[in-house]
Amino acid sequence: MDTPPAKATVTKENIVDCLLLYRREFESLGVKKLGLFGSYVENKHCPNGDVDVLVEFDPEAKTFDNFIRLSLLLDEILLCQVELVTAKSLSPHIAPRILPKVEYVISD
């Protein structure tokens, strides 16, 4: 009996490589900075966990539509659930713990 192909292991390196491939698409949505935080940065991710991404948009491109388009694009290209946030959307109680640990993949 044939076994089904193994699901590719998602690693921080895979995520970074994938994000860099789509840099132009992100820029077309007004992305100024895109960074990883959470379990993938800390190497504590679980197989079915989500990928935590922090985004900063150019001020003139900071729209709800661009945020949703980016969120859907990230879900599609990373083939997993993505938790997309902005610095402003973070709780003031957790932002001081998260923001210093963000590893930017795309930065101006």
C-alpha cells in the first residue's frame, strides 16, 4: 500500500524565503515592513500552529482592503493560517513583549 506524501515541514527559513519571493506583491499593497514574531521566531512552533506576522503600511496605503488582501495572500502563499497584526492593534499589555522580538523580513 502506498503512503500519502508527507506534508512539507514549515520552518522559519521556509517562511522567510517565501515572503521574500513575494516582496513586489507586498509592496504593491503598500507594505513598508513585514516581520515575524511568536513561535516561529522562538523555534517553539507546533505543526498546526499559525504564523504570526506584523505589518506596517505606508501611511497612504493603510486601508482595510489592503490589510485583508495581504492577509489572504499570506494565507495562500504560506499554505497555513496567518495571524496578521499591526503594531497599533496589539494590546498595550503585550506589545512591549512582542515588538522587540519581531524579526523583519521586509524593511525599508
